[in-house]
Amino acid sequence: MSENTNENIRFPIENDFEKILSGDSLKNAQDFVAFLKANDIMPDNSGDCYCYKGEELFVMHVYEGDTWFIYWDVIDGLEDLLDENLKNFIWDNVMICRGECGCLNWPRGGSKIVFGKEFKSTCSSLVHFSNPGGEALINIKKLVELTRNCIDNRKKAD
């Protein structure tokens, strides 16, 4: 990693973290944002979507009730870089649609194959991480690093 020039940038979500989160939730969210900055993962103009070299990685939100979420997008080429532990971690966090969010852009009950395993009735935001901390946060950081490598390798090949 090169010298971090992003550490003084303030992400819009950081204000929400400080207003809504507390304790370990706040500490973990702030730790994750620092990690993103150090790895050149930046919010887009909406402030919700986080990208690397113009490619969307995930959406991050904070909600009342001391809760923050990461909605992960599975990118092509990542499967070959994942060990069984990370695949299981992702599979354990595939969100099944309960029809409560009002999403109109995804057929309710849609099926998706995620790293070779089929899931029925998936949510449009395929993988959800809620209030990640400890082992979950370590795994999410590994996913970010692997996704960065995947994007870098793809861009080198172009």
C-alpha cells in the first residue's frame, strides 16, 4: 500500500455513525471506515455506495437503533480467490427476501447462485452484514482486499 492520502477525508456516513451508533458498534464502524480510506475505497457521489477504481463494492447504511449494515455486491472473478471459510461466511450472510423492503427493482423470490451454491428467494441486496465486529469484520476486510486484487488484476489485463 502506498502512503495514505485519504486519512483526512471525512466520509458523509461518519456523521451518521457518530449521531446514531455507540459503544462497539461505533468503534467497529469507525475502524472499518479507516480501513476503507487506507485501501482507497471511497464513497460515490451519493455517499452510500463504496467503490474502488470506479467499481462498486458495497453499499453501507446506518439506521436508528444502533445498527449499521453493509450490503455486499459479489463481483466476477472473486470466487477463485476465496477459501472455504470466506465462502461459508458469505453464504451465511446471503439475505433471503421477506418482502418487507418495498424493492421494486428485483423480482421477489428470485434465485441466485453465489459461488456455486443456489439460494432461492434472495433479496436484491444479496449479501447483508449487520453490525459486523470481531471475526465478521476481519472477514469483510479480507473480502475488500481480495476484491481490490481482483479489480487490479482485471484492469491490468485490459
